[in-house]
Amino acid sequence: MSYTKLTREQLAARVAKDIPEGAYVNLGIGLPTMVANHFAAGFEVFLQSENGLLGMGPAPSKGDEDYDLINAGKQPVTLLPGGSFFHSADSFAMMRAGHLDIAVLGAFQVAANGDLANWHTGSKDDIPAVGGAMDLAVGAKQTWVMMEHLTKSGESKLVSRCSYPITGVNCVSRIYTDLAVIDVTPDGFRLVEAVAGLSCDALSALSNIAILE
């Protein structure tokens, strides 16, 4: 069987394709921030960052970075016309009160029931705190995960039950990986689409867990 994984840019473009115009969206630290670069000109999406920004645009061009204008991951960003700054307490209130339509988060593991583990693996080099991930995972109307399908050692990030500390319980509704788009349903993982050349059975074998067609 021959198939080609999506590149990170292709994966970011695939996620951006499903975000509806007019949505209020938080793009989590890491891979999800790339989604901001894949909206068509004039397509209005309101990107929020938990450090107190609303109305972020794509990443700045090299040489145009302003390190007084950064997202929660300390990456330089741009601000679109009409964008705003506010206290982080107001930003977290926005997240917790259900005002975000979608949160796109990275993950170490996603369980078949939608549990999310994305902040700690037990490694001494891991970040020391969960940050805003818990608030985003349970506060957004939809939580999507964007990640590579397998770890560097070839282990599936789709699992029957998370072995890492849980960020949010039963919160993930859709998963985007470099191999497939997968919905989390009451019956478990269900395939939406896979990269060309990869069957559902083969994806299940790679994932070491059943994925329904």
C-alpha cells in the first residue's frame, strides 16, 4: 500500500478549510498556530489568544516581527483591522463562558470517548503547568485536535484510554492528522477521510485501534 502523509502546511490548510466564516476560534500553541496562515484574503475569522488578543491575522513576514505583539506561545503575530487587546482575565472569561466556536488544540493522546491529553507526558522536560488548555478544551463549543498521527517512535496517538494526564474529559469532537480526518462519535472513532492510498482497515492497523467507516 502506497500513501503520502500530509505536510504540516497541508494539514493546516485542511483544518482551515473546515472553519466557517465568522467563527470565533482559538488556535492552540504549536502546530495549530499554522492554521492562521491558510485563510483566503477577505475570509473573516476571529482568532483569539488567551493572553488577551482578538482579531489576529497570519504570521508576520520575516523582518516584520514585533515582539510586543505575540500569541500565547510567545510567537510574533499580526493584528487585523478591528483587532483588540484586553486583560488575560477577560480572555479566560471569554473562553470559559462558551464564546469560542472552535478551539484547535494539539495532543499527545486522544481517547475513543473524546478524552484529551495534551499537556504532560511525565517527562521531566515537559512544561510545568496546563496553562489555558483545560479552559479551552471544555469551554469552546467544539474542540478539534490537530496532530501527527503517530509519535516519533511509531506509537498511535489515538488510544482506547489515555495513559497521560487528562486535559479534558469527553471534549474532542474531531481529529485532524497527517493521515486522516476522524470524528469522535458515541461508537468511537469514525473515519471522515484518509490520505489517498490509505484504507480504513490499514489506518486502523496503524492506529492499533478500530476506526469505523
